[in-house]
Amino acid sequence: MPKLAAIPFTLISPVMHSFLRSARFCFALALTGAVFSATAADGPYRFLKELAVGGDGAWDYLAVDAEAHRLYVSHASKVIVIDTLKDEVVGEIADTPGVHGIAVASKLGRGFTSNGRENKVSVFDLATLKTLSKVETGTNPDAILFEPTQGEVYTFNGRSKDATVFAADSGKVVATIPLGGKPEFAQTDGKAGRIYDNLEDTSEVVVIDIKTHAVVNRWPIAPGAEATGMAIDLAHHRLFLGCGNQKLVMLDSTNGKVVATVDAGAGIDAAAFDPGTQLAFTSNGSGGTVTIAHEDSPDKLTVVQTLATERGAKTMIVDPVSHKIYLGAAKYVTSTTGGKQKSAMLPGSFRVLVYGMAK
């Protein structure tokens, strides 16, 4: 896709001027070495490149292992592995039917994929990318995370509306947790002893105790609704929820109180947060944008950019070291049959779009 048009610094919007005056954000930029210049786009982020992947079939979550410089991209029945230093595909994890998510346990040298079509998790070796074993889960495991405090893996199962918990080292299932709704993305806070998960169909966040494997709270997210994406600011105990009613909600993870809400784009799927810049993101697939908001304080969010991406680019991850954001995308062709238009993915067009901070 074309790069965003450059504009002079003097033409940046009043919102951006306020954004740049934020001492907190300027300090974060100084730490990361990212500075604005006269060639900066209208906001902190700009298009950098696209990474060709190819192949056919759908995709879902992306996951980043910043220390190992690896990006994991789910794609139909496999996971593509990209070296983020070289920006090239370096391998794949095979036999992951209907893969949704990827989780990494670096100290164990293992990774995990949620395979929605076979109701299993693949356990793979991080060095060789070979599958070591598979673990039975609930129906249609979707989001997946590694909880390091207990050394356990959680899958959030969309059709059975529960979570499967198993030991990361042995693969032994230790709990099945009824959730009372359709789970979407989840986050963990080891110090608080909690896991948080969006229930899309009930517009709630469900809170799980990591020691007892019990649901201990259910928090409504109004004025947000039907949240899918979730990110976390561990330092300030804030959850960021990307909602189906085009809102980004900031919620206090200690008590469930909604503390801030901003408008976002259409077709939100993923949410992300970068602690180094205090920026929160939602990827808006229907609108072909990413909404970028700055956490000015633990009770205030300010939208600083609506980044043009591509329609259908709905899944996203942020690298907290490079501050790049990655989105899965494909090209589509439209045909008309019986007066009705249909869009189909152009074979071989799947790729990853990369955006970074302007320098």
C-alpha cells in the first residue's frame, strides 16, 4: 500500500500539538530514540513495509517474542514464523488445523498453538519448530496465553464457553473453567494473581484466580459492548478493550470500573498496548484503520492518530522493543452474481503490514 503523505510539522493538528506537549510521552520517546521531524506523517506512526507470506486460507492472531526477534502469524493450518530483524520468513509450525492463537514460554523452550478445528493445542519446540505433543481442550480453542507464575497454559474455548488449563511442562490438564459466555482475548497479571478475559456475547470481563482456577468477578463494560481485543498496562492496572460498538474502553483491573472511553474505528478485532510509549491501539478491519490513543494518565485517553491501513487488516500485535505494529492482511476481488456483490481473498496475497514510529 502507498506510504502515508508527509506533512510539515507546522501543519500537525491541534490534537497532535497537545499530544507532543505531553511531558510523559516526550520522555518515553526520548527513551526509545523516536523523535518527530518535519517529514513525520500526521501522527506518530507511518507505513514501513509489507512482508509477503502468500498461501491460501484465513488467518487470526499474531504473536511476538520480542527477545527472540520472532513474529508468529497464524495461517489456516500452520503458523508462519518471521525473523523481525531480517524481516523474512524463517520457518513454519505445521499441522495446526484452524489455528487461532500462539503463546510462548521462553524459559521452557516451548510454544503453544490453539487449533480450533481439532479442539487441541499443539506444543512445539521453539528452536526446531517441531510439534512435540498435542493437548485436548474444550470446543474451538481461540485465544491462548501462558501464565508464568503457575507455569500454566490457558485456552479460551469459543463454542464450549469455557477455559482449559494445563501444565506447560507436562501437558496435563488441571482445570476446566466454565465462563458463562463466549470468550475472546485474555491477559494475565501475575502479581495480582488474576487472568482477565472478554466475554463477547455478554459484554463483560470475567476475572479468574490463577491459583484456584475459579471465576471471582464479572464486570460489565458499558458503554463498551461486545469486546474482542484486550491489552493490559500492568504498571497502572489498566485494561484496554476493543469493542464491537467502535469504542476503546479503559478499565481499572483492580475493581472493574470503566475510567475512560474513546471512539475508535469500525470492525475492531485486536487491541494492543505499548508500555514504552503509553500508546494503546485497536485494529479496525472494516474501516481499514488503526486507532492510536495515548494514556495521558491512568484515567485519561486521547486519540492521537487514525492510521490508514487496509480493509480486512483486523489482527494486530505490537513489538514492545521496536515499537512496530504488525497486521495480517490480504487483497480481495469483488464479483457480482445475481445482482449481489461478493468479495473473495485473492489467492497468494496474504502478507503482514508493518508500521513504525516516524523518525
